[in-house]
Amino acid sequence: MEKRVIANSKRRKGLMAASALLGGVLVLSACSGGDDNASGSGGNDTSQAKVDEAAAEKTSEAQIKITPADGSNNASINNSASVTVAKGTLTQVTMTTADGTAVAGEMSADKTSWKPSVQLERSTTYKLAATAKDADGREAHENASFTTVSPANSFIGNFTPEAGSTVGVGMPVSISFNKSITNKAAVQKGITVTSSSGQEVACHWFNSTRMDCRPEKYWQENSTVTLKLTLDGVEGADGVYGVQQKTVTFNVGRNQISYVDAKTKQMKVTQDGKVVKTIPISAGSPDNKTYEGIMVMSQKFKETRMNGATVGFTDDDGKGEYDIKDVPHAIRLTTSGTFIHGNYWGAKSVFGNVNTSHGCVGLSDTKGANDKGTPGYWFFTNSMVGDVVVVANTGDKTVAPDNGLNGWNMDWATWKAGSAL
């Protein structure tokens, strides 16, 4: 019994000594740190480095960028939604509207960029998801959502003449904005008009929604005019941005100018300064004189309705003093309703002899607008939008420059003074 007690006592002392030795080692290990090679801490750092290295190996180097930034509002409908990648190539890009409708797009040949191939819509939320791989095949992902500018927060400029059209030498570039423009200088900087003739072109603001551009003299015949709109993102008024980005061209045809003399009741049609035809006319009566001045043809109608009530000519019952539903060969000269047109209802004897109209310039014509032998038919066929008609000796005031496309009635210095630049 005593031997077992002694033996157990020796065993306990041995365990205590081993424990003390181990505790000392642990204390030394915990307190050392000046020399990694002299302690166990070096083994732990190496292990962590291996973990970090393994994590780094799993992260793609491809860097995807989506514009506009996630959460953007008032985004452009032209330049938004581009995806690019650095240190890698794109493998998949999907773009959808908020309701899941897919948007078509185009990937660059080197697969480093993507953009939509269709025009974006205003007031629409779009979602983009992109995947790319780096040189080692490791994938990277990026997502973004943005909303395009709304109609209430954007403006457009409706312009004339149309792209690709051929017009007369008097045709100005006229731009009508659908919102009032307060930052005219910024908007005008985003609009350039140039001519292949090299003529200087100046723009004039008639009001907050209309700006016309023209040279000092008529356009040179057979020249080409280019209108460039870079209004995308331009703030035209507080919180209202442009959305247009386009370039259009139109051609200027032969130089045709017609001279109406209300006193002689004749119209001389000239081309390149030479008279090609003289046509008897009937201008406005003494009670309803025709405007004087330079007028530009803005619209042509083979037949149209003319109702006096629409331009203030009414009888005691409030009805139009005239209502002709099939006026032939009508060419508009002013916004207020001045036309040069065919007349089949008047006696043939009035043309060249008496001014009888309500302010228009009438030419002898036939009902139906198909009689090729009439002056009305000839003039309509040989005229184009943009041709000039100069009216004189009516006794009325000069037409206002903004009543139609008639800015030529303003001298060059005054015209240029209306520029915002």
C-alpha cells in the first residue's frame, strides 16, 4: 500500500514537471516575435500568406465598367449604356427594360466593349449585367440599373428643311424647340450650320422656342448645307436636357426668285437672274392688301381647303367670307395664311388687271389642278420649297421676319445681333 502511494506521488511530480516545461515553451512562443525564424510565428504567417495567395488566384483581373453609373437618373438616350472591360474580354452582356424586355446590342470585334444597337426610350429604366474573363479564364461580373431622361425633363428641336431634301436658295434652317429655352448660348453652341460654299452662317433667336440660321445673302445654288445637332445632355433650361445627336444635310437647287408687282399685276419668274416667265396675277384688294417683302415658300399643296374664318375673314354670322375646299396649286408664304395659289373661280379677266384677293397672290387655274396649260400649274410645277417670292407695291406693311421663313426681311447686322453667342 505504501509503495503504490510513493509511486503515484512520483508520477504526479513527473507530470507537473512536464507541464511546467511545456508551459514555459508556450510562454516563450507567445512572447517572441523579433525573429520569425527563431519562433513558431513564422509557420503561422506562411500559412496565412498561402491562404491570401490562394484567394488572389481566384479573383479575376478583368475590370468591367458600365456607364451610366448604377442608380443614375436623366441618363442620355443616345450615349448611355456602354460597357467596357480592361485586362480581359467580355463574354456576355444583357440589357433589359424593367419589365424584362431585351435590348439588342453590339459587341466590338475585340470583345472589349458593348453598346446598344437601338435608340433608347425616354422615361425608361434599364438593367445591365456583364460578364468578362481575364487571361487565365477567371470571371468577373458587374451589374447596373439606370433611368433615361423623361419627356418632362428633356427638349428636342424640330428642324426644317428635311434631311436629304433639295430646296430653293432662300431656305433658312429653322429650329423650333418643344420647351422654352433659357440657356440659349449653351443650346446654340450645340448647333452648327455650314455650307459647302463657305458662306458665313449666323443664327437668330426670334423667341425662346425658335432659332433660324442663314447666310447674309441667299445660299449659293447647287451647294450642300449641313446641320449638326450635338444637344445630347445640354441643359437648355433648369433641369431640362437635350436628347438629340445627329447630323443632316440638304441640297440647294437652282436659283429661282419670283417678283410680284401688285401695281402692274405681273409676276416675273427669274432663274440665275434671267426672266424665264412672266405671269399675270391678282394680288390683295385695296381692303385686304398683300404683305410686301421677301417671302420664302414653306409648303406646297396640289389642292387644299381655304376657309376665311381661320384667318379672321368672317361675315356677320361668324362664318367665313369664303370657304373653298379644293384650291389648286397652293404654296404657303406666311404662317398667318398668305399663299400664292391657283384660282379657278375668278373671271379670267381679273388676272393682270385687278387685285381682288383677301391677301393672297392668285394665278389663273382650272378646277381639279390637272390642267397643265394653266399658269397655276406651271408655277407650282416649277417651284420648290425654299424658293423666294418678292412682293412689292401692295401698299401694305413688310411681312414680319418670323411670320413664316421670312428672316430675309431683317438686315444682316440686326440678324447677327439676335445670336446668343
